[in-house]
Amino acid sequence: MLNQLENSRKINVNMDRMWEGSQPKKYIGFRTFILGITKQPMFPNGVVYKGVSEEPRHYRGESGANDSMVPTLDNLFEVTSSMPENPLTETLRDFRTYRPSNHQDFVNWLEIKAREVGVRKFATEDSNSTILYLANLDQIAEFRERHWRFTKEYIIKNSKHPVATGGSPITTWLPNQLGVVLGIIEDVGKHVDSAKLTPENRAMQAELVKRASTMRSILVREVSELKKKFKGQD
């Protein structure tokens, strides 16, 4: 878990390079060209591709959810099993079908195996190991929070279109997944026996739980306000 933690930290640091190479206000200029068909108001009946099929097709557009990296971490640390049963999570599952078949096979296999061996249970049997587990979840949360920050700055501030390029609700899609990770950190972190922690991990426990709690409070407030701007976002 320690090696993975370091790798996740490097990924999150490198995400900041997006701000250097892409200006938020210019994104809207080409965003139209990566929109999909599914759930988009301009394609209520899908699209018929002449010479391909007489039946309308419904395809999702570009989305970070098509990537296999974060879903791999979700499945490894058993985050996926905590996702709520709602339309947003169903959309998350639907995105799996857009990955290369070998990626699908690996991600699905990992979810099953992590659950079979009980990765979360094993990692949380020892107090200090639990902190390392939570630190990995914290990096997943940081990745999603950065993604959410991109969405707010690049899209929400510059457009009133309620649907993301992949066909998910613009205000609730990312918060659905981010909120789950933050909730796990809070719940597991509060039940760690602090007396058994090293001084360093004791300080980390307090930091991780406090950060997750603060981020979740801010997220709930943001989504509540944004729903007023984008009606019908659940």
C-alpha cells in the first residue's frame, strides 16, 4: 500500500499541469465536439447512422470515467462496494463498457478478488495499517476533488448546459463518487484506536478525518447551491 500511496501522490501532483496547458474559458470552444448522444437534450431520440443501422444509437461522450486507473483503485480498496444504489452509480457501471475489453476484464476481476480476500478488513485489522489504508483513500479523494475543481472552473462557470460530455448530470455526478470516499475515511478513521498508533500516524489520523469532514461539508453546500442553477439535478 505504501508504493501505491506514493504513485497516487505523483499522479495528483501531475494533474496540476492541466492548469498550465489549458485555459478554462477556451474549453467551451471545443467541448461541443466531445459531447456524446446519451442523455443529451439535443439528441432525445438518439442518432441514426446511415449505412450502419436503422435503429437509433445512444453513445456516451468523452469522460474521465472511461479511464481505468481510478476504478482500479476503487476496486482494490473496496470503495466500489460502498457506492449507493442510484442512477449515478448505474451510470458509473455503464461507463465500464466503454473501456477496452482487457481493461474491463482486469477491473472486474480485481473487484471480485478484493472482495473475496477482504482487502479492507485485512488492512483495518491493525491500527497503523488502517492509517495507511486511509491515506490511500485520501489520494483517491484528492484526485476526485481535483477533477471536481476542473469541472467547476472549466465548465460550470462558463456554461449553463446541465449535462456533462459523458451524459451524466454536471452537478451531482462527481460528488456522488467523491462523497462516498470521504464518508469511508470519516467512518473508518473515527474508529481507529489512537492509543495503538505511532505518533506520526496519530497526527495523520486526525488530519485525514478532519480533511475528509471539511471536504464533505463544502461539497454538500456546493451541490446544494449548484442545483439551484441547474434544475432537476439529482
